[in-house]
Amino acid sequence: MSGRVLQSFPRTAHWRGGLDGCLVLIDQTLLPTEFKEIECRDVESLWEAIRSLRVRGAPAIGVAAAYGVCLGMQRSTSGDLESFFRRLHEVCDYLATSRPTAVNLFWALDRMRRKAESMRGSPTPQIAQALLEEARAIEEEDRQMCRAIGRFGAELLCDGQGVLTHCNAGGLATADYGTALAVCFAAHEAGKRLHVYADETRPLLQGSRLTAWELQQRGIDVTLICDSMAAQVMREGRVQAVVVGADRIAANGDTANKIGTYGVALLAAAHEIPFYVAAPSSTFDLSLASGDEIPIEQRDPREITHGFGRQTAPEGVKVYNPAFDVTPARLIRAIICEHGVIEPVAEQNIRQMLQSNHPV
Ligand code: MRU
């Protein structure tokens, strides 16, 4: 695909049609060389799309899973209420096994369950219709939250700064516009000239395949670096702020994000560069006291030994492949959410901000 600047952006995940419709996803495994949308017509194909990262990024996984519940319920409206609810819980439990770390998945599934429970007693086609509306609301709210994150975050950046980001927390990782990249997009739209350094993000290269692509599409100055170059780039004085997304934020502010994020936070601290996390309220998990309790996804060793089709390690070598790491709150200057900027990052400030219910 060319590097031309796009004026409108395709939707990461959207529902096509009515109750018997399907979920349309951008297949992110094919980017940046191929732009293709796929149609998920059953819950099994959506489960596979989440597991294999065709749709990925914490908020986008939540949106997709909400629609996944609608797919799973499509043939269940003719029976009685009991079998409808049995099926609903089966579908939600199944989708919950697709990936363990991004809490947005569980948040969206809980919200779908609660919506259905609030209508127990109504005819099942009516509940199914309400579930579709709830999934659409989750998508729309995510879109609004990302815009608000962009507005608050843009204030933290100055004209002419170098900004480093890790993985992809852009429009592709959300319903639209992103979290960490929303901060860059909004600053750029406000006339601040930024230079973004995108870590390529081993092993699955979300930084080079997706972040560099998204920034190019929006006409933002971007330079791709290997993950191992971040220290040198900081030492050379090219980076004045780091902004990353999150998959789960514990009550004390410890933040799980793509593997390598913790290392970037340590580097930023060593160079006295502010390290920001941008995430919607759906990414906070206040039931966990600290990041020690966040489940970390372990992925297939072949992502490291056979990345993108070529064997790059000796046969039989032992591999450790955690997909996420946890950055301790003390390394995070501030968390940007749709309600505002949480600084300093401390449990009381987090709880206060999330309860503040500022309009988005
Ligand atoms: O494995 P991925 O690609 O789903 O990991 C994505 C990330 O780590 C993102 O930084 C995070 O989900 C935030 S997306 C707004």
C-alpha cells in the first residue's frame, strides 16, 4: 500500500446488517502490504480472529468480542428463555478464552451479560436486539473515549518534540483514532509538529507493520527503529516524551502492555524523559491490587523461531514468549484517560478520576 495521506479511515471492526448480520474486521495480520476486510459469520471465526491477532489491541478486542456475543446468539432466539441464557453464558465463557491479558475483553463480555440479565423476562428476540445495540454502544463509546484521550494527551506534548511509542495503540487497536496515537494525532491536528519514533515491536512487529503505517496514513513524521535502538535514540536527545497504550491497569497504576514496554519505561527514567500511558477506563482493572496479579499471555514459540515464514533459530531451541510485561506505576509520569490526566499515578487518584464521571 502507498504512503499517501488518507482523509477518511476504515473502521477496525463494524457490524454489517441487522440481527442476522456479520462482523467486518480489517485483517491486521496482512498490513501493511495488503488491506483486506474479512467477514466473521460465527463466534468460532471471531475467536480465531482474536487469537491470531487479525483484530488486536485491547479496546478493539473488547468491541469485537461484544459483537461476537451477537454472532453467537444468532440461532438462539427461537427456544425458551433458559436455553437462551445458557447459550449466552456459553458464548461469553468461550470468547473469554481467546486472550487473557487485555481486560477490555472481559469488561465487554460482562457488560453484554449484564445487559441481557437486565432484560430477563422479555422475549428472546428483543434481548438479542438489545445485545446488538449494546455492542454498537460499546463501539461508539470507545470512539468517543479515544477522542477525549487525544484532547487531554495533546496538551502534554509541545511543538517540535520527538515522541517514542511501542507496539500499536492507534485506530487499528480501538474502534477509531487510538489511545497513545490519539495523543499524537490530536497534537498534530492542533498544529504541533511531532517526530514520532516507532519501535518495531518484536516478535509480531505491530510497531512497524501497523503504527508506522497509521502515522504515514495521517501524514505524521515517523521514523521506524528496532526495539534495541531506543536507548541510543534517547541518548542522542531525539525523544522528549514516550506515550504507550495499555492492556490492563491495576488499582495501583501498574500497567500491562506489549512486551518491551517495561524496558522502554526504564530507559525513559534513565534519560529523565516523561513516560505516559494512554488508556480508556475500560482498561482499568480495580479488582487487582497490583500488576503482579495481571495474567500474562504466553504465545507460540514459533512467533520467535519462525517469524513471518522463515526459520531464524536452531531446531528445538527453548523459547520463552510472554506477549506482555508490567511497568510499575513509579515509572509512569501520568495516565491519560477519557476523563483527564491522572498524575501522580497513585491508587487514590485513579479511583477518584474513574469515579469523577466527567462527560466525555
Ligand atoms: O498483542 P496486541 O497487538 O493485542 O497488543 C497490543 C498492545 O499491547 C497495545 O499497546 C494495547 O492493547 C493498547 S491498544 C490501544
